[in-house]
Amino acid sequence: MMNEKIEIELIKQTTRELESSLLYLSMASWVETTGLGGICEFLYDHSNEEKKHMLKLMRYINKRGGFARIKKNIVISNKQYTSLKELFQELFEHEKKISKEISKLIQFSSQEKDIFTQNFLQWYVEEQLEEETLINEILHKIKLIEKDQIGLYLFDQDIKNFYKNRK
Ligand code: OFO
């Protein structure tokens, strides 16, 4: 059984994962309106990934004798971006914020001497590292080709082909 304080903190993280999923989803929708099919595919796909992160947490909470639920008042963004650079910058900041929350959660589970939760959260540490690196790489590339429409088109095609080959 996990203690109630840990359960409450994990429920907060479950909600954050859902918020992440919805953020990627709303960003994907905006990008789709710009006609960049590859990048929008990447964002839709990642929205599903975040939902899987949420489910993984829910299943863990229940397995440890808690009751997984989503907090009320979920943050949903319907923002219209001015550029892809702005969007990926926001995403990068978001992922860094999530990484900090995971780190705080690990420290808290250590304080509470919950080694199961500490161990469980290691998966999220790896995941955040991968995500931060990936989003930062994309942001970097977008900054390089910022005003080059052909460059942007080719970059989008690259991402599109990557997804085509995965199917
Ligand atoms: Fe759930 O991995 Fe990012 O936010």
C-alpha cells in the first residue's frame, strides 16, 4: 500500500500527463491548419504517447492500493501560434517544467521512504530526458531554417517520411 501523501502527488502527476497530452493535441491541430503534415503527425502521435504516460501512472496507483483519478480544472490550451518557433519553444519549456515535477516527486518518495515509487518513476526520468533532447533538437533546426520556406518544407517532409516508414 502506498501512503496517502504519495497517492495525492501521483494523482497530480497523472493530471499533468493528461494536460501534456491535450497540449500536444491542440498544437497538432494548429500545425495541421498550416499544412505541415509531418510536424502535425509528430504532435498527434506524441499526444497519444502522453496519454500512455497518464495510463501508466493510473495503473500504478491502483496497483498499489490507491484510487487513480484526474483532478478537476484541467488546463486546456486553444492557442493560435504566430510561428513554429514559438510553438516548439513553449513545448520545450513545458517539458522542462514536467521534468522538474518528476524530480520533485522522486525526492518526495525518497523522503517518504517509498522505494517502489522511486523505482517506478525512473522510467519517467528516462522519458523526460529523451523528450527534452528531441524537442530541443527540433527547436534548433526550426531556428536554423526559420525564414527559409523551402528548408521548412523539406524538414516537414523528413518528419513525414520518418512516420511513413514506421507504419
Ligand atoms: Fe509525459 O512525458 Fe513529457 O510531458
